[in-house]
Amino acid sequence: MSSLTRYDPFTRNFDDFFKGMFLRPVRFDVDALPELQVKLDITENGDAYQVSAEMPGVKKEDINITVDGNLVRISAETKKETEEKKGDQVLRSERYYGRLERAFTLDADVDDSKVDAKYADGVLKLKLPKKARGSTHRISVN
């Protein structure tokens, strides 16, 4: 026993018309473009926060770190240029420019005069010491 299906020529032609229309004619090498997201690991010990930020393909000179109280902002400019030649003829040339940025708040203010930052192998390591809290004073009301 066979089943019957309804044939609608308009729908079939309409679907075939748009088939492949949204495919990109150029294929990008996914590994050639850096991911525009800074991935973070943050740990806390008694007197400081330890931050590990993945920033592959970024030069140390292009990294900016700002601390304002408990707000930490990490940013960097990134660029990648590749050119593939065969003799004097350029077969492919690609340029990518972008900006990485990540901001986060911590539970305690950071002592920005004692921040330690190191960058190696695409990973930024920050030691963010907590700001010492002022002593509490009892205020008498007159």
C-alpha cells in the first residue's frame, strides 16, 4: 500500500529559487580570525583577586587595563594581516582589525597602586590586591 502526497508546483519552484541564495561566496579560515571575546577566570584569596584572561594574538603593547574602585576594564586592539603570493602575483590578501574589551566588577575595591600584570603565551595574568578598608570610627552626636 502506498501513500499519496500532494504536489504543489508553486512551493517547489519557490523553494528551489531561493536555494543557495544565502550561501557566502567566500570561505573564511576560522582559525585566522581571533575570537572577539576575552575569556576570564577569576579567583579570590584573602587579600587579592587573581585574574587570568585569554587574549590570543594580541601584542603586550596593545593591552590597556584600567581600575576604578571595584570596576576593572581590560581592552586591546588586535590586527591580523595575511598575504598569499605565487611569485609576484597575489592570490589572497586578508586584513582584520578589531577591539577586544571586557569589564567586570569585584566585591571589593582594588588597590590600583599595587596591581601586578603579566602577559605571556596569549594569557594576561593580573593580581588585584584588595584595598584595605579604613578603620571604623564611632561618631558621637552633639
